[in-house]
Amino acid sequence: MEKNVGDSDAAIRILAGALLGTWSLAILKSMVPQALMLPEIASPVLGIVSLVLLFTGFNSTCYMYSLLGIDTS
């Protein structure tokens, strides 16, 4: 599959994926301030979203962009 994610878009995806992954793990360990605390069921959801963002950011390919005909590269 050809690249359809630009450099700045990929960098934002990687940063967001890393932050969401950290937040997901912090929720499991109950290390999140009360204002940012979510139910524990949100942790796996955040983890999956984090992995998707990291994968699409590092590969510079987004399947949803392909379906919608978007190209930011």
C-alpha cells in the first residue's frame, strides 16, 4: 500500500499514540489524577487506539484515508 500520511501528520499520530498509551497504562495502575481518571474499561480501548495511531504513524499509511480518498503526504 502506498503512503498517504505526510510527515507532520505521522509525527502527530506518533505523539498522540504515545500519550494515549501512557494514559492507558496509568489508568491500569491508578496513577492518574482524579480529574483525568476514567473507568478501567477505557484502558484497553485507549490501548487499541494508541496502537493504531502508532502503526499508522510509523508506516505512513492510513487505511481509513485510503477509503475516503485523503492524501496528506
